[in-house]
Amino acid sequence: MTVEETNTAERAGLAAATEVARYPIAPGYRVNVRSGPGTKYSIVRTLALGVSVPIYCQKAGEWVSGPYGTTNLWDNIAPGEFVSDAYVKTGSDGYVAPRCG
């Protein structure tokens, strides 16, 4: 492998490692995005219908019931932005991303 091929392979591996999976929000729901993992945190914005969100990390917080069950997991979708995992179709009742620090 040439140096150029090695560098290209390393860049491709780095890009793959930094990609984050996206998950759909429950159909028909406009979900509030909070500044922390609970409904007592301020609303930062509201997600539009039919969107998918990245999950960078997950954190335990307030218990919430939604279309995908009852959970205390909150998904970090951007810096300082959390949504309850009860509204995100991850296909799992547990963690699908690293725990937030």
C-alpha cells in the first residue's frame, strides 16, 4: 500500500468512527428538545414531524412514558440538547450510544 493509499484509508476510518447513527422520532409527534435530561429543564426547540435525530450519548434522568415505552434514558442530540428516548425509535430498551460524561 502506498503512503497515499494509507492516508486515504486512515481518513475513511476516522470518518466512519465519527459518524453517528440517526434514529426516527415517533410518527405524529412534535417532540420538545430540553436543555437537560428531564421535563424540568428548559425547552430549547421543538422537533418537526418526521425527523430523525443523531444520538451522540445517553444519560439517565427523569422517567417519561411515550410511544416507545417508559424510560429514564435521555438522548443527547446536539450540545446541550436532550430528548426522551421514549419518543425515539432505537429498537432497544437500553443504551444504543455511549453514556454522557
